[in-house]
Amino acid sequence: MGGRDGSQYGEADGTGRFEGERAWLLPRRRGLYLHITATGVRSWVYRFMLNGRACEMGLGPLPDTSLSEVRGKALEARKLRREGIDPIEHRKAARAATRLDAAKTITFKECADAYIKAHRAGWKNAKHADQWGNTLTTYANPVFGSFPVQGIDTGLVMRVLEGIWTEKAETAGRLRGRIEAILDWATVRGYRQGENPARWRGHLDKLLPKRSKVARVEHHSALPYREIGAFMASLRAQEGTAARALEYLILTAARTGEVIGADPAEVQNGVWIVPAGRMKRGREHRVPLSTQANNLAERMKEEHSGDYLFPGGKKGKPLSNMAMLELLRRMGRGDLTVHGFRSTFRDWAAEQTTFPSEVVEMALAHAVGDKVEAAYRRGDLFEKRRNLMNAWAGYCTTLGRDAKVLPMKRKAF
């Protein structure tokens, strides 16, 4: 029997002997053939009919596959065919499942890193790649970065998006698209199967409001970073200690308690050293002050004498922890919270700069990895954070424009 490529088919037997291009020592072939190509390459083939269609299923090369093994494979294929199952598709599915099992240790973060590396050359600039990494590191990786990519489901994606969807619509929308792209990449590479849980149309659009509707919602606890320039201009026009404290808080990305408890002696030579007792994590925190923040601190030191950089109305008492919130309400911005400006800073750093995420997290006095902590103690991150805070202060003077932040050179720890 001849093949389309000039090959021949011979019925298989148990002796391994052939006469020319054929051998017929089996009493009944039952669809099992030896496929011989025009160049003499021989392999086992099972031929069968399924739904009126002729099919051929390879069973292995002659030198590496015994006749008994081939007969066993053919027998299993015939059983599947009798049940109406295509044995070829059944085998493909089994192999895919095997590959998937082997890939279960591939994490979402590993896939994200590989995706960014694969697409970096096609993006316009390195800043875009860093923005991808920063948003994923900030929002997605803490939830499921270490999870096998096959295990990422709708529930996990919603855990990442729900917390920021209404407060940071722009960032959340970009983040969703980036997660979707990475999961699609993982599916094509064979690391996962099934629908993409980050898909918007026909899926997440049933669970989350459209971004266009979210953008019209008035109550946001965090100010969108593109509005910070106009807000700071309005804030500087306000009189009183609370206004200066809020300005200082925004420029330093600090917490309320750290600012209202600040001692004038803590600010020296452009550095604000917050003692461990006033830090959330119980560790001393050095804050590199931008020129604007340092000038503000020095002015407050000149205007006020006492134990507090931002004194309250009562002598010897600090500013009330509600003073800045009341200021926001007087400014007609009761939709904002004081703590939300830290989120504004973080979103700006992730979306508009190329600063590594560990530098941003250290500026926020968040916990980072042991290696980064070690580098921080050597002072390596301090100058990087100074550059970051100078860039932030510069951006806070812009009105409706994105700050032009130069990429910083990365340095190995």
C-alpha cells in the first residue's frame, strides 16, 4: 500500500523480518502497519476509521518500539475508538496534561518576568517595562506572585482589583490588562489551561463597574496623581500649621503620626530621622528631604520654638491628628484622606517613573527583602531615595502635566 509521499505500508509481524517494502506474517492486521518512507525510515502506524474519516496514528519508530508494545498501544486505541473517542486527540490531551503537571511550579511572577523580558525590545522605551514591573510588584505579586500560574483564578484576580478599582481606576485598569496579557502568554506557552480570569469582556465586566463610570464617582480617599500639582498649589495658599504639616507629609510620603510628632532636632542637614518609637515597624527611618521639604522644615524651625516641628494650638502639645483631615474638609476635599496621599505617591512612582519597587517601598517605610535591608543599612538605597523624593517634589509643582523623570541607573546590591 503506498503513501502520498512515496512511502509504503507493510503489515506487521512478530519476527521483525521484511521482504522488500512489506511483511505479512500476521494473520489479521487489524489496522496495524509498518510505515516505510521513501528514504527507508520505518515506524509503526495504526490506521482506523472514525466518523467516516480515515485516520493514522503514529505508534513509534521501529528500532525503539517493540511489536508487543505497539500491539498494546493499538489495542488501547481500538478500545477508545469503540467508545467514540478519537485516540489521537485523547493522546494529545494526555500529553498536554503531563506538560501542565510539570509546569505547576511556574509561578505568576516568573511568568511576568519572562513576559516583560520577551516584549521589552518591542516597547518604545525601558521606562515602559519598568512601569509594568512596578505595578505588578506593588499590587499583584503580594497576592499571587508566588502562586503557580495555573492556579490563578477569578477570585485571586478580584482580590487584587477590588481594593483599587474605585479609588485608582486608571492604575487598576492598566493592572488588569497586564495580568490578562501575562496569563494569555502563559496559556500559549503551555503553563496553564482554560479561560483567562482577567479577561474583561464577558467576564470581569459582569463583576466590576466600567472605568468610565468609576471616573465620575466623587468620593475617592486617594487623590489621582495627575491632580497633585493643582492640589499642592491650592494647599500652599492655605494659612496655618495644619496646611504646612500636610504639605510636608505629602512631600515626604510619611504617615500622620510621624509628621505631627516630629521634633525639630530630628531634621538635620537635609535628613529627617524618625526614631523607632514613632515608626509603625519599630525601626528608625531616615528620610532624605527634597529641597522643598527641607526648606519647609527649616522655616517651621525658625517660626516655632518647642518640642514639635508642627505644634498644636495648646502650648507644648503637637498638632491634632485630626487637624489635617479638617483642613481637607475646609478646602472642599472631604472626599480625600490624609493617608491616601501615600497611595498617590506610590501610584505616581509605579506609573510615571523607572525607580525600582524596593526604592519606592523603602521610601514608604514598608518591609522589603533581607538583601535590600542589608543594602539600606550600608546607605546604598538612601541616595536612590533622595533622587526619588526630589523627583516627587518636582512633580508636585506641575499642573496637569506628567513629570519628566530621567531613568536612574540600576546598581546591584
